[in-house]
Amino acid sequence: YNHRIRKIVISTGVVTTLAGSSGGFADGTGTAARFNGPAGLATDGTNLYVADVSNNRIRKIVIATGVVTTLAGSSNGYLDGNGTSAKFSYPYGVSTDGTNVYVVDHGNHRIRKIVISTGAVTTLAGSGSQGSTNATGTSAKFYYPLGVANVGNYLYVTDRSNHRIRKIVISTGVVSTL
């Protein structure tokens, strides 16, 4: 609830603010940027990708400079598209393989994919209706998923309200309950 992205030096425990200052929305550098309920965080080693939950956006932070930009999303809703033309509903979990960012679109009961180089957002899995159906792509159903991790060719999703761990084959979108 501090609307900040903090950095902790592991060896010393020193804590600093990398980005953010107060609730709201603003791209910018360091504390000039604003977030509204950031939750999920992933890194490719150079950048951080943040689920800015209440702004319904996925933000990118250049670690070396603290520059914050919007990778995708603009307002609450559901729409595949490029960059800020895409819409999310309370995105929570994010994971990256360095080429794509995978997003748990919590309010839409979907798992989305963003191509980092273009900002293109597509739906990898989930119909938008709550449920627990194992199927392929948009025929599968989730019920308020929260977290996501990618390991090799798979995504693992915490399907919160179904009390399940789900597995998605990235190349095909096949969803199963682990």
C-alpha cells in the first residue's frame, strides 16, 4: 500500500526506493513515477515488469535508471491489442522468459501474453468466465487466478478460487490441473 518498488541490497539489508512515491498513475523516473497497488514483479535481469493492479497496467522499469514506462494496458476491461490499447482487469501475477511477459489477468479469469518488443497482448488461456475447465486456450476456465511462474516450456498458475495449481503448455495453450 505504499505504491513503491523497493530495492534491498541482500548483503547489507539497505533499502531504497527504485520507483514510485504515492498512489496514482504516472510514467517517469524514480519517485516521479506513480503506481496504484503494485503486486506482481518479474525481471529479465535488465528490466523489472510490474503488475500495477489498480491502474490495470503492466509497467516496465529499467533497473539501472529507474525509468518507468507502461508496457501494456490502459483501463479496466478486456481487450487484446498493442500496448496501451490493450485492457486488463486487476492484473496480479507476472512472469517473463525475456521475450514475453505472462500476466495473470485476475478479474478476467485469463492468462495473457505480452510480446516485450512490440507490446502485443494476446490471450494465452482462459475463457473469461469463472470455472475450472481443463482445455486448450480460450476454452479453458480459471477462477480468479493470482500467480504465475514460467519453467521451461510451461507456465504454472495459482488458480486461487479453485484452490488448484494449473499447468499451461506455452506453445499450445493446453491447460491441465497439476
